[in-house]
Amino acid sequence: MALQAALSLPSAISIHKGGKSNISLKDSDLFGASISNLLKNEIKCPLIRSQEVGKRKLLVGTIRSQTATTTPAIDQATPEAKKTLRKGTVIITGASSGLGLATAKALAETGKWHVIMACRNFLKAERAAKSVGITKENYSVMHLDLASLDSVRQFVDNLRGLAMPIDVLVCNAAVYQPTAKEPSFSAEGFELSVGTNHLGHFLLARLLLDNIKQSDYPFKRLIIVGSITGNTNTLAGNVPPKANLGDLRGLAGGLNGINSSPMIDGGDFDGAKAYKDSKVCNMLTMQEFHRRYHEETGITFASLYPGCIATTGLFREHIPLFRLLFPPFQKYITKGYVSEEEAGKRLAQVVSDPSLTKSGVYWSWNKNSSSFENQLSKEASDREKARKLWEISEKLVGLA
């Protein structure tokens, strides 16, 4: 993922990835003289010998022959050339801090992306962008509160009003309340973690699907950030309380804590489990998007776990002792620690790396920071549960 021939000939130029250009002569000009004018002169000038006319016809035929052989290559390259003429546009939710901000910075620094920072706090996002050196021409801030479905719809309406292309959506924002004793609720009355992390993103992704589908950019992708804590096939995923969606009875009941449990599985409220359950929903949703829309739209759907960002603000509501001990534990014991900067580069890779075009994949990275396709847990890859989750979620957000 850039020239003009020395001769002053009208030409068709297509720029290929290798930096070379194809130049074809159109049969309208020959060294500043129109071919059609030459032919007119032949008719007007009776003194031109038939032999000279024959030579000119031969010359015209030669030029037309050149055009016929080079034009197909230009026609094939033109759509690709057009795709590289503009910056890509990527929406990142929760981009005012942590992984979202680090990803915004990594993409903006390439000069190839315009980042829409979709955040609850407009002023905080502006200050964050400036604090990490993102230049103004490479980002915009738009208000989005994922805990309000009305806010999600308003964000989409505002975005469409800008009439700008949308190439990639990154669903990154998350609420984590591990020490909460009682549930909090979204504007519509859903338990806050699932209402924000899953339902808010579900509606956002569904509403923007057609916009991403219409993108002519080389990369059109929809990425939902997952978590190792939602995968019970890992050590971290087996730390109590473990993620478990059960039969989705709580979700089907509306997660309102009144007519149903605020937990997806119908159990008692647990803030840490609510977060983990929401991450299972995120990973199931990504796979269901892939099954339903990848072949039709050409969009790459992916999820990822960029590593343990032990110093992230996501843990700000955890107990002080945990915040003190968790980073060194991850750095020196588990060796799973990843800085926000490195995690941001990894998510940016999923956004823009030409080699990560496979859809339906859950990406992870090894100790050498090389990406690989990771395996999801049995529940996080349950096709029937993904289908049922999709259908219930449609009803809850008003799409069915």
C-alpha cells in the first residue's frame, strides 16, 4: 500500500503497489496533433499521394494496436488505484484511554488512517488525543454512550450526516465492575456490563454494517475485542467466577433485576462474572456476524486478545491491593504482561495488516509478538448458543 511520461502525450496512468506506472496512449492525440484532424487533412488535401495516406493509416493502426494491448491492464488496476487515494476511516469506541487510545495513536501515526474516537466524554477524548500527540487532521471526536441505545442511534445518524466512508469499526469500549455488590443498569434497564459491552456494540455494529459493506477501501473490517477471561480453556479463564451464559434465561428476561435476574445465566449478580459473560457474548457475536455476512459483504470479522494490559484503567474499580500486585504478577510470574502501547499496535495490526484478512478468527500473539489464530473455549465457539444470543439481542435492541 506511488508519474508522467517524458513526452507530452495524453496518457492513462495507473499506480501499482510496486511504485510502477502503466502509460497507454489514447488514439486521440499524436504529439500534440489530433488523429482525427490528421484524417480530416487527408480528405481536404488532394495533393497527398495515396502512398502517404497508406503510411498514415498504418501509423494510426499501430497506435490503436498499442492502446488495445495496454488498456486492459489499466482498467484492472484503476479500482485498486482509487482505493489508495484516500485515508481509511476507522471508528474506535472507548478511544479516550487504554487500549482504544493506544490503537488510535498507532493508526494515526501511519498517516493512512483518520480515527473517529467514539467516546462518552468529548473533552476527555480531545485532551487524550493531544496528550499522546495525535495530530488534528488524523482524528475526530464524536459522542457515543454505549449504555444508551438512543445514543447509539444518534451517533449513527450523526455519522451518516457527515457523508464520509466507514471502512473499519472497532468495538473496544468496556465496563468492568468487579467489586460491585449491586448491579448498575443502562438507560434501557439492562445490567450495565452486558448492556454496554455487548448490547450497545451489537446495535452499533448492526446499524453500521451497510456503511462498512459499501466501503471501497482495501480493508473493510469489523473487530470486536475479546478477552482471555471469557475463555475457560485458559488458566486465566478458570479463575473464579468463571464465565457461563447458561441457557441465556436472564438475557431473555431483559437483565433488569426485576422480572428477571441481572445475569445472563439467571444467577445472582456478580460484577466480575458479568464482565466475563459480556466478553463471551462479544466473541460469539463476532462469529455469528462472520457466518451471516462475510460471504455476502466481503467484510472481515475478527476478535482478539492483545495480551494482559495489567496497568490499564479498566481495573480502576478493583481493590487497591489488586491494582498494586497485579502488574508485577503479570510481568514476572505469568510473563503475560503487555504495555498499552504494544497492545495498541496489535489491535492496529488487526485493523490494517494485509496478512490478517481471514474472517471469523480470534487473534492472539506469542512471546515474540507474532500473531496467530487462537482457539476459543467450547462455550465461546458454540454455534447454537451464538444463534440464540443473536436472536435475543435483536429483540432487546429493537431490531426484531
